[in-house]
Amino acid sequence: MELIRGLAGLKPRHRGCVASIGNYDGVHLGHQQVLKELAARARQLKLPATVVVFEPMPAEYLAPAAAPARLMTFREKFQALAECGVDRLLCLRFNAALAAMTAAEFIECVLIRGLGVRYLVVGDDFRFGHGRGGDFSTLQAAGADYGFTMQGLSGVLRAGARISSTRIREYLAAGQMEQAAELLGVPYSLSGRVMYGEQLGRTLGFPTANIALKRGVSSVRGIFAAAVHGIDGAAHYGAAYVGERPAVNGKETHLEIYVFDFSGELYGRHLQVELLHQLRGDAQFASLEALKAQMARDVAAARAWLKQQALV
């Protein structure tokens, strides 16, 4: 998949496409329905399938203190969109200029002069432009004026409610990993490069791979039974922790994973950790001995759950 950074990155060869626009945070089953239609129309019209996203996401720019936790980093989103058959990803920097752009200006600048859109696929609840002033009917009218075709898709329902990134965040915050996975289509995962830590886990008898999470707020925290990818081509399993590490007065959110029956070095590797089942929430401990005893219980609980699922 080709990454195009900003309108300045658009070349004449990028004009003429089937496009979709949105945050695509999580690339959940609802998003996947839109992307499936996008790819099908692109093949039919023999045009590239192009997705337009924003960095930072609009809510992160407009109200950073109240912005929701990200489900995905940009890298994770890029990979997920590529796996859904997207040919080009146009990433627009969301800044003051873009925030001030009216719906009509966005259509003219991005869709017409920038991309030369021939066919546009969006969710029927899509809003855009300054003050979220543009909607599906705005795009329909623009399509009639500029000569592109519009298609709006209604959301995918699960348990009588629409699948949304907000609903997934609520499940994750409540530790309901299985319910979140049903809406995502895959287990919720976090990824990153293994870095050197304080080696506290090694001292306590449970050496962990430490990954800094490059996101302002995490959707999850606590102890999880987990699957790990990126070690040697096969899935490995273990117990994962996500949180600020209050036991050592930590400040930043980290992911730590104790990989069962593995003794090699993982520093520098890029790992993907699937959080399959929450075992408990985060907690403070009176001493390192108390933390060590709890870690032993957590590892045993993770092994038991994974064995019950026939994974180990």
C-alpha cells in the first residue's frame, strides 16, 4: 500500500480513484464492510482504492484532554488497511487550517482537485468539515455537481447495536476482551518494539519484554492472558501487563509480556501482543515480595485459562 503524506504529496498520477474517508480507528467489522465495498468498486472501475485518514485524529486536535483512547497507532492502522485491500492511504495532518475548512472547501480541495474522486464510499453517519457541517447528503449533492458517484453504507449490527470504535473502547475499559474481539473480528492487540527496562521482572523470577506504548491514553489496563507474534513466525503465549506500573512509581503506560517457556533475547524485536482475556485489573502492592507472589498467581491463572482454550 502506498502512503501519501498530505496534499503536497499528491501527484498527477494519484488523480482518479475510488475513495473513502474516516478515522478508521480499530478497523473493526463495520469499517471492514466499507473497505470490502471500496475494494470491489475499485476493481470494477479499474481504479485504485484510496482511504483518507487524519493525523492526529480530529478529536485529539480539537479537544486533546477529552480525546478518546486510540485503538490503534498509525502503524497498526496502516497495516490493517493494507490487509483489507487498500491501494493508497492519504494521511492529512489535522491542524488549524484543516479544522477551519468548510465541507464545500474540503470537497473542492481534497476530493476534486486533490484526488479526482470518481466513486466515494462512506458510512451513512459520516460527518466532515468545519463544525461537522457536511454529511452524506452534502456529498450526494457534490457528486451530482462534480460527476462522482456516492455510496453510503449503514453500520453493521451486533447484539442489536451498531459496531463502533466507541463501543469497542467501552468493552476494553471494562476488561471484556472477548466482546471487543467479536466487534473487531480479531483479538485486540498492542504492538511495539521491545526496549530495555528496569529488569524488575527478571529480578522477581518472571523476565518480561517491555514495550513502550506510543499513544497518549491506553484503552486497557490490567493483567491478561495473551498471545505473542513476532518472535519466530509461530504464536507464543504468556501473561501480559498494561499500565503505569504503580508498584515502581511508574508514570508512562507500558506493555510487559512474560512469554511462557521462552529464554531468548527479544530486545529490538517488533512484537504484536493479543490480549485474549483479562485476569484482573491493575493494583498497588505493599512490597516487592507481595508483587512477586501475585505475579506467580497471575502466571498460573493465565496458563490455566489458555489451557482451557486448548492454546497451550
